[in-house]
Amino acid sequence: MTISSLTLLGLGAMGQSLAGTALDAGHSLTIWNRTSGKADGLTAQGATAAGSVREAVTASEVIVVCLYDHASVHAVLDTEAETLRGRTLINLTTTTPEEARELAAWADRHSIAYLAGTIMTTPQVIGSPDSVILYSGSQNAFNTHRELLDAWATSSYDGDDAGLASLWDLAMLSGIYSMFAGFLHGVAMLQSASIPASSYAQRAASFMAAMTELLGHSAEHLETGDYSQPLQSLEWTTTLLETINRASREQGITAAPVKMVQWLIQQQIDAGHGAEDFDRIIESMRAATQVQ
Ligand code: FVH
């Protein structure tokens, strides 16, 4: 089903890309941004710039929000709850799961259909086959506006709990940031011996890709909670990580990402689980005493 009208609030780097792609796909688009100047290129492509949030919301049945954070979404929408009544709100702003649920409840109180989306890609990739956006919340909104959503990315629907898309997003990003911190630590080690980052990147890419083959094996441990058949025990691993620590000191750098892993391991060793598998460190993350 082709939508007749669409409003986009927020013309940052991502909003610009979403807007351009929607226009390219033939959608009729109204745009609004807090500060002026960001709409100019898009109006030249056919978008209509609204002078206020109310004017922008009134123009369309579907309102897409792509703002900086949860607080900015409330800053923009709170005074327009009645204007939004009966319309569909698709929020592509990064939030926590609880923030997404809070917005869904707010929308529900005002009879606004609410779909939460999390963008798993950069603005440059929006509209390409590599672009992925995860959704949760109103299944009806997801199904009804699928054509628009699919213009931006491969769209996945994860369930009617509005917080789920966000939970997935942040869980995926957590893995990526930890991996890149480890990559940068490796670069720092090698650069201390004048080996360029590009050499490390080339060798590390295939090594890391090979390591991802082990994720399924870990998942088996994590789903059963049985860590008694270690691929690498906690005691063995902490000895290795201490060696990386000493090597880092020798090279004059700090091994902060490695120390974080050592800390998680130590909780389990102290609790008497040193002979069990490395995957057991997930229990340190679940512990109520964790560092916030
Ligand atoms: N850019 C990316 O690579 C990532 C990819 C993954 C998903 N994110 C999320 O997308 C949201 C928007 O990101 P963005 O890249 O467009 O962000 P900015 O370029 O910084 O633009 C922010 C827009 O938000 C407006 N804004 C900020 N605070 C307020 C406020 N209090 N009231 C109204 N609008 C506000 C800002 O307006 P202005 O500064 O231009 O006036 C921009 O339109 C984000 O959640 C990412 O996590 C992108």
C-alpha cells in the first residue's frame, strides 16, 4: 500500500538520508527541523518544509521522528499529543527499551499508533540492500506502512513489545563497541613497534571473522547454563590475559579492554568456578553487585 503523505521530524544526518530516500521512492513528504537551514536541499527535491511541529504533524497521517535522543522526542512531541491523535507515529530515534515502552504508553494514552524502530546502519547506507532497521510495537502500523519502511532498509518486526527493537539494537551495539575497543588496543600494541594499523586491520579481519564461528558454540553454553565442559577455562584464560597485560606494559600502553574482561573472570574464579568455561563471565554481568 502506498502512503499518501508522510511527515519527518528531525533533519540530522540520519533524518536527511531518510527524507531523501523517501522522496526518491515517490513518497509525498513534509519535513520539520528545530533549527533552520537543513530543509533546503530536500525542498529542492520536492519536500514541503513546515514552519512548526503542529503544521508538520497536521500535514500527514504518518509521522516519522528521527531526533537526537529520548528527551528530544518528548521536547518535540509532548505539546502535540492531541494533534497526533488517530495518526501513526514511527520513532527511529535511539532510546533504551524502557524509554521506548514509555513512549508507547504515552502514545496509547492519546490513541496514537506507535511503532518503534532502530536503525542498524549509517546514513550513507539507508536505501541500499545492506541497510537494516528493526521494529517493534504496533504490528498493524508495521504491516500497513511496509512499503515505506522497505524503501529505507530490510525491515524486521520483532514483536508488539515496543522495547524489543531497542533491546536488540543496544545488544548488537554492545558487542560491536567491545570488539572495536579490542581492535584499537591491538592497533596500539603494534603501532608501539611501528607496525601500521592497516597491517593489523588486514590480518585481524579474517581472524575475527573466523572467531565468530564460535558464537553458536557459546550460545549452547549460555542457553543451558552448563559451563562444565570448557573450551577454555577461566583459569587458563586469565593467565593468557595477564600475559597480554604484561606485553602491553612492555610496549608502554594500557590494556583497558583486557582488564575489563579480567575483572569479569575474577568474579567467577573468586566464586570457585575457575575450572569452568570462559562463557561463565556472563554470570558476572548478571550479578547484582556489578559496577554500574
Ligand atoms: N547517524 C548514525 O550513524 C546513527 C545510525 C544509527 C541510528 N542513529 C540514531 O538516529 C538518531 C538521529 O541521528 P542523527 O545522526 O541524525 O543525529 P544528528 O545529526 O545529531 O541530528 C540530531 C537531530 O535531533 C535534533 N534535536 C536534537 N535535540 C533536539 C531538541 N531538544 N529538540 C528538537 N530537535 C532536537 C537536531 O536538531 P538541530 O540541532 O538540527 O536543530 C537534529 O535534527 C539518533 O537517535 C541516533 O542515535 C543514527
